[in-house]
Amino acid sequence: MTDPENRFGDMDPETFRREGYRVVDWIADYLAHPERYPVLSRVAPGDIRRSLPADPPEQGEAFASILADFDRLIVPGITHWNHPGFFAYFAITGSAPGVLAEFLSAALNVQGMLWRTSPSVTELEEVSLGWLRQLMGLPDTFEGVIYDTASVSSLHALATAREAAVAGVRASGMAGRPELPRYRVYCSDQAHSSIDKAVILLGLGHDALRKIESDAEFRMRTDALERAIAEDRRVGVVPMAVVATVGTTSTTSVDPVAAIAAICQREDVWLHLDCAYGGAAAIVPECRWILDGADRADSLVMNPHKWLFTPFDLSAFYCRRMDLLRQAFSLTPEYLRTAEAGTVQNLMDTGVQLGRRFRALKLWMILRYFGAEGIRDRLSEHMRLARLFAGWVDADPDFERLAPVPFSVVCFRAKPRGKAWSEAGLEALNQRLLDAMNASGDVFLSHTKLNGRFTLRLAIGNLRTEQRHVARAWELATSLLERS
Amino acid sequence: MTDPENRFGDMDPETFRREGYRVVDWIADYLAHPERYPVLSRVAPGDIRRSLPADPPEQGEAFASILADFDRLIVPGITHWNHPGFFAYFAITGSAPGVLAEFLSAALNVQGMLWRTSPSVTELEEVSLGWLRQLMGLPDTFEGVIYDTASVSSLHALATAREAAVAGVRASGMAGRPELPRYRVYCSDQAHSSIDKAVILLGLGHDALRKIESDAEFRMRTDALERAIAEDRRVGVVPMAVVATVGTTSTTSVDPVAAIAAICQREDVWLHLDCAYGGAAAIVPECRWILDGADRADSLVMNPHKWLFTPFDLSAFYCRRMDLLRQAFSLTPEYLRTAEAGTVQNLMDTGVQLGRRFRALKLWMILRYFGAEGIRDRLSEHMRLARLFAGWVDADPDFERLAPVPFSVVCFRAKPRGKAWSEAGLEALNQRLLDAMNASGDVFLSHTKLNGRFTLRLAIGNLRTEQRHVARAWELATSLLERS
């Protein structure tokens, strides 16, 4: 310990200042050159665990030596989401103003369960979610709340749909109630696995989720949705909710929101929009159409930690029936009662998690630092880079593109000309190509399957990614294909 | 913007370094003197919201001006959980090594859903949870995982209990299944509201939660538990889980874990221990007894962000049947398949949230910085201060203590001698006293009700709290009582 006299306290402020500078320097150097590291960590399973003592330390240690171990032992096991060649899953950016905001938030260490436990947490959340809502062009009939992840946002959306559909579910639940029917939730076969997990957790059962087939461009087929609802009604299964996706995980396809909204309105079924990734694009005027009809949705999730430069985690949930969500979950034990409860929002009433970090701070700082203009420029640039890469794929007779590119993700695969390929042969070839590209250390791509076809995904979303990094990915793809 | 040329990038590293130093300085100054601020924010509802523009900014701004607004507009709406006079709810500390770890974690911005998305996230979580488990004296039959909050940990505990109790619940859910009985979850009348929210979310219904009466010292009565289980079985209601609490929210009472474990074993019912606050005390040898019998529990939650100096959020969940939890929730879409899946842990399989922050980093740094010895010293000191305050209460004929003090929370109230008080009169008096103490700006206490009695709570848990701050609380209580 740096201060053995201080047996009961925290690190003293001057040591904090010195060690804080040291950490700032480490981060500044790191962010200046994340490409010094291989994107994808090269450690083997168990390497990190075995490098650390199995037993807890008895004596305290100086922070500087812990930081040195972080650099020496932990960083080699990091996959660098900050690397400009990170193209896997959805590429993200924890931008500098967001990182500094998280630092401040950790230092304040406030807990936003009640308005009074820090009024700024509640009210800055209201303000910054209002800004984000306006940037996306959503009407003010949507009230917002911040959760950690889209999994939790969509869980609350479907819990609220359940509250609306199942009489007495809060008090009586669903088991041992022979009067209840079975319920159904609908999403496309391209929807995210978080929807599956939500129906399981809510006790609706995985079978309650009906995956609606998508069209040739991976968008939910509304005729199939209508048919499924009618079929279910005929056998007494009650439609509870439809989840439409704006920017699916595999191809970033956009379900036809307006048509689906019309069906939901007619059928009186809850409509939840999963815009976790794609929602950010609505900030760009050319993409505003993706949320056409969203004003008729009941709820919507958009993740600033995906494509809005926000350090993980921050999921923005909007709902037109927040009263119903509160009805489902609010519950105030005596030790959390406050005099002002009727006049303010207490965040604990809006969901299952009592404790809330001060996440709005980073959203507010990021929106101010970049401004609407700066955000539009950056998102447009990511989409330009994706179209550029897609053009290279399209122009090369040894590759093929497997989906449209509405945003910043390109789905493609190698299919060398002059040979009759089986699907299995193409999968093996592309898996080898993917592994070889990722082994380069310069890029990290992930894969998916589209209509049974093994598909490489190039996802652009990091502010450090420039055209030369995208070009490097293409150079690797073409040169490594020759050796695969 | 500091760099108008940089239209598509993030803040440049040298600006980050300069602004990072500025933030370090702000935090160092703040942590040196949090008592410059009133503990409880003095803003009125809407003040913060009205001080900010309702519309999002079009142009970006320099970070320094945003930081200045943070200090000028946001900080007045902060209730200072770092203030040494913060005695409300559970007092906590976001210790310096933890704050610096969160800063690093935000900068790395990795997402631990899969082992390969950063092996260090998964393996450091295994190592640091192993350390914590050993410090609490729990056997290695418990496997651990980190969630955000105890609400989410207990939710997963009860979801796993449901998986064990309800045949086919994952696939078929509970609605429209006339063959299913009703289920019951038991906890004491002192248990935390997160248990209520979990049974509601899981679709068991709030009525499925049976609150067992507690004894004169606010511990679950095991005879009442046995009677309730027998009664339920007689009418065909199936006991699913018992939640015992080690450190209840109102009084920090400790349910008789060993006796409850014996009942659960005999009845074949899942036992979950909510040690969110109290679990930390098991690190101190004199308190080791609180977890006697915990080796027979099925699951357990302990929150390092409560009484283990960890910035919010980090909830440690331990389970003897993690296989069952994975069976309930694991689900791997094609885009998340990896070659190493069989040989490593992928955190996404252990719960509903796909994305995971790198939370283990702060736990590891904190355990190393303070060491077991430093942790024991600090927790013991907090308990000493609480006993000291309790002694002052006991010695004053105008006050009375309303519960035992097993840890660091004191429940008390004013009851001036020489007058025949009604409960309503005492409540009004103590509410006035509480408001007056909190209005001082020097302390912040919260309240609860015990057997209908309005009770003040003094909770000690901040590393900045010294004897003089506890003495100040007592001085305020006695001097303000004269004027109340």
C-alpha cells in the first residue's frame, strides 16, 4: 500500500492524482495506436487464468504495480474493439468524451434509483433521451428510459406487452390458471436471440415465439405474419406482440415497419421495434425512412453503445405506454418512500433493476461533443466505406455479395470461378479464409449463415476505421483466398 | 470541436491526454473534499432539466466547455454518495482503484459475451470471483458469474429454481398448461423488493411470494416457514424456492441460514441467499458465522458495489447448479458460434444479458489494492463505528434503539422522555428530525418502518467516514431534537 498509515481510508487524493495521470497516459498511448496489437487476442484458453494466483492476496499493493500487471498480464487477453480493423459483430466506438464521462460517473458513484439519490441522474436522462428521440425523428409520445442492454430493453417491452395481454398477470402469474390461453410473440427468422431469451424468461416458453419467414432481402414477410396471426387465432392462441427489427444482426435488413404497424393496429397487438443497431442511422436524413411507421409502435430500443460512439453499456428504451410498464413493476417498500414521489420520476419504478448507474452523463457529453452534424458526418462515412467494400466484392468474379447493404455491414463470401462448388465446400473454404484473415492480426471479421450459406460479415462502426483499413481487409481477403 | 479537420474521427490522443488530466484533477479535488457539498442535493424537481436546452445541439463543442457545464449545471443535482456524512440506504464507496479500473474498462470498451471477444474478461472474472469466494469462506462447489445488480442476480436464481421445478418451462412456458399447479416462493417479511419484482417478471405472480413472519430480531421464523410449506403442500401448491437474507435492508438482520438450509434440503426446495449487503462481512473472522450453512444453498448473491469498495455496478452471483442456469438460457445463434465453444466459458450462456462489461477488472484491482487484511480492517472499523453510535443511542434516555446491530447499520428513533407518545406522534417527530438532519447538508440518513414504527437508519459504509462524522450525526440528532 502506498500509505500504510491510512488503515481505514481510500487512496489519498494526491496519490490518486499521480496514478490517474499514469492511467490517462496509458489510455492516450493506447488509443493513439490500438493497431500495435493484434485485433483478436492470441492467447489460448486458460492462459490468462493460469498467469494469475489462484488465492486472494493477503497484503495490499501499490496501484502502480497492479497497473503494470494489467499491462503485462491482462492486455494480451484483450480483443481490441478499438482497433480500426475490428469488423466483427457490430463494430463500436467508446469515444473519448464517453470514456471521460464514464470516468466521472465512476468517481461520483451515484445510484439513480430515486430522484433524490441524485436528481441529475433522472433529469439528465430525460433531457438526453429527449435529444436522441428528436435526432431520430420520433414523436414526443414516446417516453424514454435507459437500461444496460438491448436484451433488458426488449425484455421490458415484452413484459409490458404481457401486462397488457394477460389479465391479472402481476398478481396471479400464469401457472395453475386453466382459464388462460397460450400466447404468441412474432418476429422474423432474422431477429436477435435476445427475443428468444425474453420469452423464455417471461415464462411464455420458447414455443410461444413464432419466427416469420423473411423475403429475399431478409425482411419480415408481412403476408406470412398475417397468415400466422390468423392461424393462431383460429386455434385459440392469443397474439401478444410482434417484434420488428430495424437492422437485423446478420445482414442489417430492415423489416417493413409501416406495414407491420398497420397489422398490429388492426389486430390490437403490441409492436416492439428492435433498432438496437439500425436506429442510429435514422439520424442521417437519407435513412430517415427506416423509422417510417415507428410512431405507431408501442416500444422501441436503440443502443447508443452500438453505433453512436458510446462506451458499453447504454441502451435507450422508448415506450408509448410507460404507465403500463410502471404498473407492471413499480413497488415501493417503506425504506424507499420519499415525500416527492408523486411529483418526480423515480427510475426504480421503471423496470426490474433497482440500482441505476449514471449512464446519461456519457450520452449527454457525446451528443454535445460531436453535435448532430458531427454524428451525421461519421455515420455517413461508415456507410460510404461499406458501399465501397461492397463495390469491390461485386466487381470481383471470385467473390459474391449475399445481402443488400443498407447501412455499414457487408455480407459476402468467396466463390472462386471455374469450379462447381458444393455448399459444404464453400463453407470449408470461407471458414479457412476467415480464420486466415483473423490470424493476420490486422482485421477481425465474424460470420453468419444466410439461407444455409456460410457468410463473412464486414461491419464498420469504429471512428478509427479509415478507408485504408477497409482496403486492407479486402487485400487480405483476395490475397489469402489464393492460398486457402 | 477542438479539431475541425478531423471530420470522421474521435478526439485526437493529445487532446485526450490534456482533457484526461483535467478530469483527473477535477476528480482528485472532488474526492479530497466531497464534504464541500451538501450530502443531499438541494435542487427542486425540474431545476436540472430546465437548466438544459430541450433540443439537441447541431454543432459539436470542445470537451473543456462541456466539462465546465458538468461542474456548473450537473453537480448541483448530485447527491454525494462519496460524502463522509452519507448514511442513507447502504452507504457505499467507489474506491480509487475501482474508479481507475472503470476508466480503463471504459477505454478498452470490450464486450465479454464470448470468450474470444476478450479472453481476459471471462478468465479474470473466474479468478476474481474465485478470490472473493475464498475470502467469504465458501466452498468451490459454487461457480460464479458477474451481473450488474442483485435484482438481476436474484432473478437468475429464481429463474433457475423455476427451471428445476417446472417441467418443460423453457419450451412451453406456463400459460395454457392446465396440468401445472401453482408454485410458491418464500422469503421473510424483511426481504428485499427485488424478490417481489423477480416473481412478477418470471410470470409466477406476486401472490406466489409468501412472506414469512420474522422474530423479534427481524429474522425469518423457521417454524413459520415449515408451517407455510406444509400448508401449501396440503392444498397442492408446489414450493419452488426459499430466499433467505443475510443482512436485510431495514435492519441488516441475518436469517438462520443453517436451519433454513436443513428445511430446504428435506423439502427439496431451491435455497437462494440474498447476501447483497451482508456477504462482505463474512470476510471478517468474527462474522464468518453468518454464512454457516451456506454451503448447502443452491445460489447466493453478494454485491461488491455495496460494502466492498467497488464502484456501482458489480453483483457477484454464485450457484451450485450453473449447468441448470445455462440449460435455462443458453442459446447460440449462428453469428455467435465459435470453434472453441466446447472448451471455454462463453459468458452469454450464463444469463439473459448478451453483452457484458469488463467488470471483473475493478474487483481484481480492488482486492489487490486493499488485500484481505486491508478489507478486514476497514469492515471492522465500520462495525466499530456503528456499535459506538448504538452505544450513544442506548445511553440517551430521549432515544431508543429499534434493532440489534450485527454489522454497520443502526436503527433508532427519538422518543423524548416525560411524555406519553402515540405512534403517530413519534412518526411526525422523527420525520421532522430526519428532515432537519438531512437539511443540515452534513449528513443524509434514510428511514424504514419496523413493526409499524417509523425508524431512522444510520448506515456506515464509506471509506471516508471517520468517527468525527458519526459523532456529528449524533450531535445533529440530539441538538435538532430539542428544536423538533
